[in-house]
Amino acid sequence: MTIAPLFLLYDYSFLPPGVADAGAALALAETAGVVCSDEFLLHPDPYPTRADWCLARVAATEARLAACDPAMPTLLVNHFPLIRKPTEVLRHQEFALWCGTAASADWPVRYRASAVVYGHLHIPRTIHADGVRHQEVPLGYPREWQHWGKPDPLLREVFPAGGRP
């Protein structure tokens, strides 16, 4: 199996339902008071915007994945989910803007993923999409541990013993 750390970002393409473009989605999020702190803390330098930085990461990562052995399954690992579906449970759909890029939506199938692992949403769960398991394994923030407790176990099995990838 090829374990592929992706290092992708977000590009505002996970739009809330009924919103046509990123500009309208950002305005809607601001009106709703749902703006990710990344807007203030994550600087895109040397790229002009975070979306441009994301586009560069997508291109570089896509080239790396395309160079992998096509007979080998992959484990795709990223901070953000690769598909929009995991964000559908968010209380504030406006926040999905800061949760990934639609450019990676077909990667789990195209790059033969046995599983996709991510943690950005801080909602530990497993979903399946197009026959691929998407497993959220967040550590979370200490302030979240006060409410929910520390993740137990801290280390998560992606492929349980005796199971198949």
C-alpha cells in the first residue's frame, strides 16, 4: 500500500447548498457570523491567496499521486476531507468553505484509496462514499477535551488487525 500524505488546503469550493460562488458564500458566512480564524491567521505567502496556494498544492500532489504504482492501493491522508460529504453534518453549513477543495473529490476512487483519513472537522466518525471509507480521526483541542474528554484511544486503527485494507 502507498501511504500518501497530501497536504492539501481549502479553496472555498465546498459551497453551502444553494450558493453559486465563493464570493457569495463568503458574504453569507460573514453575515451569519461564521468565519474561520484561518481568514486572519493563515497567510498564503508567497501565493496571492489561500485559493491559489490550494491550487498549487493540488497540482503538486496530483503529480505525485499519478506517479504512484497503479497496481498499488493507497491510503490518502490529509488534514481536510477530500470530499464535501463529511461537512453535511456541520451545524453551520457556511463553515464548509474552510474544509477542503472540490478538486480532490474524485481522488479516492481515481487513486485507488483503501481509505481516506482526515481530522479537520473534529467529528470522529467513519463514512463511506463511492465504496471508499473516509475516517475522521481528530485529536481536537484541549478545550474540547474539557467538554467531550480526550479521544480514547488517542491512536486509532485505520486497518484493524485481521481486517483487509
